Amino acid sequence: MRFLYTILVFVFISNAIIAQNSTVYEPANLRKFVSIYLESKKTQVQPDSVAVSLLRRTGTEVSDYGNMIRNAVSPEDTLRQKPSEVFYTVVQEYKQEIQSQRQQQVTLLCSKYDMDAGLYNAILERYRNDPSFQNSLVKYFEDYINDLK
């Protein structure tokens, strides 16, 4: 009886995993995904301008921030210092600002290509985690690149 139960559990789990990866997307949506994905890569957020802006907001000079980083990673134990709270605040705000700008960029591109952002993110997640799905998109990437020529 236990053996039968174990087999049934295994079959159920296997089917659930296969079902997760077997979502079929329309070719039009895959073309839109590739367009949004590649365009979001070529119009990257400018991290330097974000960092300088955040430093100004916290009242920290760029040179002071550079010194904080050098002191935090100094190979000599006598020079190494624990970064201040300002350092952590700036880094955390920097990460949030970059993520926010990237998300805004993707949202604009989804609107441009008339694609639901949730669908884009679902395809992106599968693209990141499923090598066979990545291979299935090669044709769409090639088409996009060839259309640029």
C-alpha cells in the first residue's frame, strides 16, 4: 500500500512540474517579448547619474563616498573601517532606484508593444529558468535582429 501511495505522489508531482513548464505562448506574444527584452537591454538605466543624485540627496560628496568604499574594502586591517549608516542608506536607495527605473522602462515598452506586463514577466521568468524554452526563442531573436538590418 505504501508503495502504491509513493508512486501516486511521484506521478502527481511529475505532472505538476511538467504542467508548469508546458505553457504554450502565442507566437505574436513571443515576438513582442523578444522586442521588449532586447529594447530594454539597449536603453539601460544610467547608474552613475542615479548614484550621484542619491549622494547629493544624502549630503554626501562623491569623494567622501569613494573614501568610504576604499576604507571598507582596504586590504590592510588597520585601515579597514565599518561603513557608516549613510553608506548603507545610499546603497539601498541606489538599488531601489535602479530597479524602479528598469521596471518603468519595461512597463513603457509593454505599452508600446501592447503586451500585458504580467505576461511579459511570466515569459521572462520562464526564459531565465528553462534552457529549452530559451532555445525555442532563438528564431524570434534572429528575426528581430534581421529586421534591424
